[in-house]
Amino acid sequence: MTEAILTERTPRVAAARKLLRRAARLEAGRFLVEGVRPVHEALTWADEDPRRVHDLFLTDAVADRDPTLEDRATALGIRVARVTEKAAAGLSDTVSPQGVVAVCSTVTVGLDAALAPTARLVTVLVGVADPGNAGTVIRTSDAAGADAVVLAGDSRNQAVDPHNGKCVRSTMGSLFHLPLAVARDVDAVVEALRQRGLTLLAAAGDGETVLDASADALLAGPTAWLFGSEAHGLDERTAELADHRVRVPVHGRAESLNLATAAAVCLYASARAHH
């Protein structure tokens, strides 16, 4: 049975609302997941360990549309609470709150845990600042069958927080499907990839290798793609650490592709070679 309807002033709701801030997420080791589909993915993740999801907040309207949300959470022993529309809006950082939010344990793991010895396709985002782009690339990596995603950034260019609300929404639940690591030291990431026998491919607009049929032999082996920031791409030093600099051919008059699109083209080229 659920409790009485909670308001924005209820301590449980107020405590969850703090998780909209990065500092609070880091301190608590928890984050918010909003939306029917992402919350269902979180509950599937919790099937392996119910302690991964701590609270489910939803409005009457959402509960009426999808009663399985409460049923699944209750079966897992997760605290469920109906909340007012205003309380639900306070748990969201969007202009159109979806009326359902889960409080989950953070999903990131250490670099060594993320990179399995048998990994064949890894996505590395270096200095990517836009959470929406990062979330989209995580989702694309999941769809392409990647074994892990690493968000890397040094002291000059900190990696995006994968638990940021915009990033979480952009993944549409994919952050629960594959290992996700955050590492500040790019050199350590490169070394860990090399130790696992992965060929490092730097996505670069001026790369000497063209991503076409001639690259199939290169892509057939275990590979890690390095993608840089939205504005500037990979910095020169990081690009030089790769085994190959690869460019996506542009046949029209567009200057370049945005990060998410370029990553999709590269990752699916690898997926095609692997499968």
C-alpha cells in the first residue's frame, strides 16, 4: 500500500529534491531518474539488487496510466509514494515534468571494473561538456553493442556528470545497460585500453584514415573510439595517443557533423564490422 499523498514540503521529497545538485549527488551516492520508460529500466536494473532503487515518487495521473510502476516497485520492496503535481515538478529540472521520479544509487563503476578483458567496443568521451550529447552517445553506444562507456577529462576539462538530469533523460535508460566509468586521467584511460588489447581510434575531422569500406579490416578487431568536445573535438595531444585518426567523410557542403551524429556513424561502422 502507498502512503498518503506527499507534498513538496515532505522531508522525503525535500531530500530527493537536493539530488538535482551535483554536490548532493556526489555526497549521497544517489541520483534521480525521471520518466515512465527510464523508471521501468531502473526497476529492471533493480531486479538484480533491489537496494539499487530507494524511492519511487509518482502522481495519481501517472499511477492511473501505468499501474505496473507501483506494482513492480512494491514487489521489489522499494518505498512508493504518491506526490502532488507540484511536488513532482520540484523533483524535475525540465519545463515539462513527467510526474514520476525514482531515486537510484549512482551507476558509475571504476575504470578497471568497466573495461572487461574481453571488451571489443568501447566509447570514450574526452572533455565532453554537454550532458545531452553525452547521454545520446551513451544511448547510441548501448544500441551499437558497446561493452562500456568512459567519460574522461583532465583538470582543465572535467568530464560531464553522467547523473545530470539532462544526461540521464537523454540515455532513455541505457545508462543501466552497460558499464559506465568516469576517469579524470586521460592517460590512465588510454593505458587501460591498451592493456586490454584495444586499438585506439581518434575521431578527427582531419584524420588520415577515412571511415569507409577500406577501414573494415581495422574496425573488425577490438576497438575503442575516442571522441572529443562538441566545440573543438579531441585536443591534439589526446589524438596523438591513438593508433589511428579516423575521419567521417563529408560529401556535401556541411563543415562537419555534431558529436552525437559522428559518434553514431563511427560506432555503427564498428558494430557492422563486428556483427
